[in-house]
Amino acid sequence: MAVYLPEQTRVLVQGLTGHQGAFHARQMREFGTPIVAGVTPGKAGVVVDGVPVFDTVAEAVEETGANAAVSFVPAPFAKDAALEAIDAGLRVLVIITEHIPVHDTMAIAAFARLKGSIVVGPNCPGIAAPKERLKLGILPNRIFAPGEVGVVSRSGTLTYEIVHALSAAGLGQSTVIGVGGDAISGLSFSEVLSAFQADEGTKRIAIVGEIGGTAEEDAAEFIRTQVTKPVAAYIAGQTAPPEKRMGHAGAIITRGRGTAMSKMEALKAAGVRIAAYPTEVAALLAHGARKS
């Protein structure tokens, strides 16, 4: 089974009645994802493309057996929606929403740990398992192919480019996870790498990082001591000036930490092959990208 996704995944969409929720729910269903319910307070009884809408997550879970969710709820209400989903016992919650305040994300992450739920995001493209035909999020359907490469990324657009290049090179994916680009996220690189290391269906790993924070440096130490599978990485933001935020809320470098160079050096020291360009990740993994 795909990493993090429960067996017999049944998906609920928070914000299904909104434009983005409805559009991406259709895309997820076209990919093969079973969307069984939507939740929008005050819209109970509405049906969107054949999917029933409920007022609360608890009602939706009771009626449909949903065990995972994707949230398109606007940032001011995203924390309450996330806490509701987690409290209802959902195993996995993917939060697509961006601009969620850091303290809200911290509260979501803490509650998820307490309840034993997995939060992917926020400000992320989601998660996909090509072999199982499951996709929770906004990743384009056409880029995937089933295979053995696990992909973990902080960047949405670069995820699409690298996954497409992997598929074109004949390297399908086991699970693709966009952890999000905010300073605080539900899943860390190291947690995802641990899951890939334990997953029998994942034989090779691709990391897509970017400037800001120390997630990649932390991942390098984890790879050095815990990961035996071949790993290749691409780090975005190699020409970004210090003290300058670039794109994502978490993409800011300070006092020499979180730079592209520091991340690449740490990963190289852990035996990871570093790609000069995003599409080079496929070539490195095709040739094994063996740890040195």
C-alpha cells in the first residue's frame, strides 16, 4: 500500500462546494480516487458531481466511512476545519491552503500528533500513489507512472517537473509527497524518508528541497545514519541572496543557515547525489545514485 494512505482509502473534501474544491475533486476522481463526501457548513444536502455534502466531518464519516481528507478551506477558517477533521478520526489530512498563520499550523500539528493523524501540508500540492490510483491534492494527473521511486518535496511546481522527468525516463513512482513550503509543516523530510526506507515498494528516493530552514540538513543526517536506499536530490534557490525571502513562507535564509550551499554540502556528505538541474534527478536515479 502507498506510504501514509490508509487501506481502502475513502476521501472527504472540505470545501467541496467552492470552485477549487469542486474542480480538484473532479481531477482526483478522474485519477481514480474515491471521493465519497464533501463538507461545507450550511450546505448539507447539496450534491456536487454526484458527491453528497454534509455540514460536519463527523456526519460525513458516519454516513460514508471516509478515512482521509483534503482541505481547500480558506486560511482564516483552515485551523478549525483541520481540528474538526482530526477530531473526527480521519487518518490522513492533506491541507492545500496557503497563508495559514504559523501559530495555527503549530496547533494543527500538535493536535494531529495527539490523535495519531498524519497531516500533509499546509501550502502543499498533496500526495499521490500512482499504482493504487490515489491522489489527494492538486498534482496534475498526467505526470505520474507507477514504479519504485519515492519522491518528497517542498516545492509544488518542481515536484511536477521532476516527476514528469522521472516518468519520461521510465522511472515510475511509488508515492509522491509534497510536504509544503511553509516554515512549519505537518510532515518533515526525515519522517517521510523513514517511511520510504521502511516501504518495500520504494527502492529509490528523490528529494526536492529549497532554501530556508534546516529540513534538508536534518534529512541529510537522517540519511547518513538510517537510509540505505539510493537517494538523489535537487535544491532550489542556489542564486538567492541572503536575508531574502523567495516564494514560500519558509524560504528565507539567515546567518548562513538554510542556504542552498549548506544543504547541498550536508546531503553530499551523507552520500546523496546532487542534481544541477531538476531534470537531472531522473538521470542520477537511473544510474543508481548509490550512496558513497
